[in-house]
Amino acid sequence: MRADIDRLMTDRDLRALIVTGGEHPNTLRAYLSNGVDIHGGMVVKVRGSAPVLIVSSMEVEEAARSGLRVLTYDDLDWSQILKRTEGDSRKGFVLFWERILKEFAIPPGRIGLYGVGDLHVWIERVQELNAAYPGHPIVGESGLTLFDEAYVTKDPDELQTIREVAAKTSAVLQATWDFIGSHRADGTTVVKPDGSPLTIGEVKRFVRRELLDRELEDTHMIFAQGRDAGFPHSRGEDSQALQLGQPIVFDLFPRQLGGGYHHDCTRTWCIGHAPDAVRAVYDQVMAAFQIALETYDEPGQPTHTMQEAVQTYFESHGHPTQRSTPGTTVGYVHSLGHGVGLNIHERPSIHHLMKKDTFQQGNFITIEPGLYYPEQGLGVRIEDSFIIDDAGQLVSITNFPKDLVLPLKG
Amino acid sequence: MRADIDRLMTDRDLRALIVTGGEHPNTLRAYLSNGVDIHGGMVVKVRGSAPVLIVSSMEVEEAARSGLRVLTYDDLDWSQILKRTEGDSRKGFVLFWERILKEFAIPPGRIGLYGVGDLHVWIERVQELNAAYPGHPIVGESGLTLFDEAYVTKDPDELQTIREVAAKTSAVLQATWDFIGSHRADGTTVVKPDGSPLTIGEVKRFVRRELLDRELEDTHMIFAQGRDAGFPHSRGEDSQALQLGQPIVFDLFPRQLGGGYHHDCTRTWCIGHAPDAVRAVYDQVMAAFQIALETYDEPGQPTHTMQEAVQTYFESHGHPTQRSTPGTTVGYVHSLGHGVGLNIHERPSIHHLMKKDTFQQGNFITIEPGLYYPEQGLGVRIEDSFIIDDAGQLVSITNFPKDLVLPLKG
């Protein structure tokens, strides 16, 4: 939670943290800025003090929405510095850093640098800044980072937003089900009233409009049919017509329009009818889903045991898994789930090799078993998102049925 | 251009370049991968050889669309390594890097690391890798980078795509003009057939749908009215009703759906009629636009002179500029233009302090003078995007009129 950040800084012996990264969407910056993603700006947080934003003069109005103190680059003499270095922003930045250290009276000690941005720029810059200001060493962090630790539990305001996004996403699932179901078949092909095929591209367009109408945006949904459904991250072919009796993996993970909290859910549908082979695999995935839920006990429990329970079940039914056959591209090929939030993938991981992650109150996580056999034209995944509530209960917030067969009514 | 990359690597004494950055949208990675943005993957390019993609086994199918050689992380033993380090990805990555050096037989020498990603992760990682493999120092780059230099000129395929995106974006401008114009006024407020106000949020929703229908996506358009128009990067207030006689700055910079080439254009509209004060400022911005075009002569010319010509014009009419009054938030407060491409802001810059940038054949750039007086409820910006064609001519590809007054016909 945001409230943990000072403690997490102390754990890491950081005097200050600076979040930067130019114009790229930057969830870390938005997180510290109370949801406002300041394009091109920086956030400076001295331990024990509130974050302060540094933005271009053009972004002042947007930045003020954060409720935080806002400075402009020119309040810190950026234009004058750039003039002095004759437009050399590389040299200029070293001088600018000195102004930051002074403005915020950052005491000597480690400064954590975070953010999403141009790696090449900051690899060079950090080397230069560390040479110029050895009393204020800039440090990075991989593994379980300060932000990973903060993100892992959501505060009540975040959970409220997350529930709203979940309800909207579930409504889009329903609208998509109804939309497809309103069509009719010609032979094995789903067709529109004029007799032309209904394509995956048209379904995706429908979904994007339904999302927009609810102030959500698509972030590369998967709508993959038949063989494509057998590749977990194939997005599906826009030109392909919907066919009866083929499994369709529909993985929808939109976020609030303009960047914000995500939802993540997957359904597998067969239009008209389900062949026995699909039904059999579907039933096993549903059983794995139940096993996962039953494995959950209470906060503090390691996550990897849930993945292992699912792997044991799938292996006992003859499916390769990443545990039995590392690198397999058929069978059960991925982790069981992950945290979600401003980022689509956060901690905890539910993975057999990630032994240290645990379930915690305030988690917002997915559970998503699947089986994949592309050469058999087959893939099935079922996914809900869950929160772990104040009582420590694992509660699904994806409110949409898990029926396999989507009947046509057109 | 892509064809320049080996030469640009030689200029920088790079034996190889590696583009990485996790799941973040990563235009550098997409550029090297022929437009395919491989989520979570890496691109390895040894100087003189074609790029090779390294992706998770789940992304193989998507990655293959690039036409490039594709390896999986497990082809390079990632799962085995992670097992050996007991899930510690930080330790694991150092071992994984050794596998990359071996697999691609990278000779000793500098490796350029590029990409968009988690800065904190790579700041730490690069320190660890440089300590572990001193014969293969990893270097970053700020200032005018290898990719900046490559992006600055577009090849014929890119220009073809850019023209298509331009035509679609111009069509959306027309549709938006027609949509607003189909309404009527009640007093000074634009209203819908049922008499309720037409809001900025509703206009933006209309625009997003029109974009989607053309396989484009919004990237935070600006539709800012009155005082908000006076802050160049205010996005506009969704809840605000459209009003007669107030300047509206409409800056639309969509890209191809799912990431791709952008277009960038701005119009300033007054619905119903334009007050004299707005008209006067508008005429000056239009004059500045013409001056910019007339300043252009031929490829090789420095860009800063175009900005200076516009600044001289505005200053002679009593407006502060960033040259006369560094840090000003009123008057002419920004640069005159910038390159566009997969990224919304590329080189060259058209800025009075950026003395080294020049116009070149194959540039795709904006020209966008503006004047801003928020306390007077006033902001005006006019922007077209241009290419510099084979004949060295500066050619606008934004095909939409620059009328100020948008009449209501409802």
C-alpha cells in the first residue's frame, strides 16, 4: 500500500526516491502521483515527506490534479541550464540533478531511482550522476522491488475502484456473449444478417466499443479460435470467421481509460456445440480451477502450493506441465496466476518456482488454469480475478458464468 | 532507417545491441522486430547479422510474424537456470546472460543495451552484468541515440503507412467537425436533440469510436475549451459542456491500433462564432504557420532557424516566447515541432536551443505554432504533420481545412 512506502524506503536505506522515465506510460509515477500520470515529469519523495512533482510548464494544470506540490523544470532553472550547455541535454542533466539535491535538501545517502523509461538513457545517466555526486549514490533494484512490495496489497480506495472495473468488465463479457449469440450459422460458419461471415476482427471491434462505453480500454485482448487457442498468447486472427464447435479462448484484460486499474478474466467458448475432445479438456480445466480454490486456506500461505496442486492434478491426467517437462509448449504451460493492479502482472506470482510469495489480505490476483494442444486445434483457459478480503477470504470479483457452449439465437 | 543500423553500431563501436524491457510497450523492440511488439521478449542483434527474437514459449506464434529467427527463453535454459537459483531471478539473469553471449557467439567488446522498461531493474542488472562479464561491457546512451538517428528518416514502407494513418486521422477530424456541427445551441450551450448539453466527454467518446472504426487508437487526445485551451497540455474536462464562441484546442495524435505509427495534428475551433480577441490571436498563429513553411528551404538546413523565425514574428507582436522569456507560461511557450513515428516525439526537434538538428529527406515532422493566455480564457494552436519527400519538398499530409468557426446546423 502507499502507506507502506516510508517503511519500505527505510528497509532499503533510501534517503529519497525519484521516479522518472519521460513520456512512457509509467505506473510507478502514477501510483505516487495519486493516479495522475504526468507525461515527461518526475516525482521526488524524500523519506518522511510527501511526494513532489516536477513537470514541464505545459503540464502544470494536469499535475495539480494530484493534490501534491508541483514544481516546473524551469523552477529548477532547466532552460537556463540548457542554454549554458548549448542545448546539450546530457551535460545539462548533470547540472539539473544538483539543483534537485539542493531544492529538496536531500541528505547524503542512497537515492533509489525507479520508473519506466528509456533504459539506454538512464544506464548512461546513472553512471554520470554517480561519478558527479558520490555522496548521493543512485541505486536500482531488481527482484522483489519497493514498488512490487507496495503494490501487492491494495488499500480500500483501490479495492473500490478494482471492484468497479470488475463489474464493468463482466458486463462486457455478457454483452459479447449476447452479441455473438444474436447471430445465426450458415453451415459451420457464424454469419451476419446479410449472410457474410462474422469475423474475429468484428467481434474485437464490438468489444472495444463496449469497453469504451464504460470508460475502459482494451490492452491487446486475446480472442483466439481453434489452433490459435492452443497458443496461450496468440491474439487471434482478425480475418478469421467464427466457426461452430471450435474452442475460442477469450482473455479480456482491460484497464481504466487513459491508464489505471485492470481487470483480468478468461472464458473459453464453443459456439453452437462442443466436441467431446474439447468438453473433456474443459472439464479438466474446470476441475483444476476448483482444486486451486480449495487449496487456498488463509493469508500468509505460500502461493506455490496452489500451482503445485494444479500441476499434480494435470500430470495425473497425463498432461505435461512446466514442472514435469520444463519448456513444454503443450499441456499446462504457464503459471497459475499473478497479482493485478495498475500493471497487468504484479506480485504475488502463483508459480511453482517462486517459493517466497505468499497470499496476503488486500491481494488482487488471478487464478487461470489452462490446457493447450495447438496441433489438435485445441486450447482451454478459465480465469477469474479475486481479492483477499478483510476476513482473509478469497473472493471472486469476475461475475460472469463459465458456460462452455454459446448457443446461437439468430 | 532500419538499413542504417549496422553503420550506426559501427559509429558507436558496438559488437551487438540488445533491446529489452519486459512487458512495457517498447517501440525500439517493435522497430527491430518489423512491427511486432513481443511482450516480455528481447531482441539480440549482432553487428552484421539480422536481429533474433527471444520470447517466452507462449509468444512464439506472435513473434514468428516478424519473419525473424525466434528462440524461446527455454531454448536458452531459463527454467533450468531459475530452478538452479531456487527462483531467484536476479541471480538467474546473470547466468542467463552468459548463455546469450555464448548462443550468439558475441565477440568481446561493447554491447549497447536499449529499450523501454523498468529503470530500477536494469540499473541494478547492468552493474551486476558488467561486474560478471567485464569483456562485454554493457553501455547505454543518452543524447542523440542510435535509435534516434535511425528513426529520423523513414523508409518507403514506413512512409506509405504514415500516409495511410494521416488520411484516416484527417477523416476523423472531418467526422468530428460534422458531428459537432449537427447539434444546435440553447443560449450559449451546445445541446443534443433532447436539449441536454453536449459535453467534451461525449465528443471524446465519439472521436475514440471513429478512430477504432479505422483501426486507430487514441493516445490521450486534447480537447480543451476556454481557459483549459490556454494550457497547452490540458486534456480538457470531460464534464464540461461545449460553449459557443470559446476557443477549443483539439490536438489529435492517434496511432495504429495495438501500437504503430502515429499521426499528429491540431485544430482550434470556435463553435458558432469567434470573438474578436480569439480571431486576432488565431490570425497571428496562422501567419506564424505560414512563416514556418516559408522558412523551409532544403534538406540539410538546421531546424532551429524555423523556430527562431516564428519567435521573432510573435515577439514583434508583443508575445513572450521561450527565447525572450525562458520559462514563460503565456505567449508562445513551446517548440515549433518535432519528428513523429512509432513514437509521438522523435527527432528532429524544431527548437531554438537544439542547434544541431537538421531537416532531412524522409523526415516525418510536425509544425505547430500556438499562443496561450489562460487567464483570458484563450489558447490557439494549429498543427499539420509533414513529410520531406524525395524531391526535398516539405509536404503536408494532414488533409483537413483550418477554419476557425464551426457553424451549427442542428
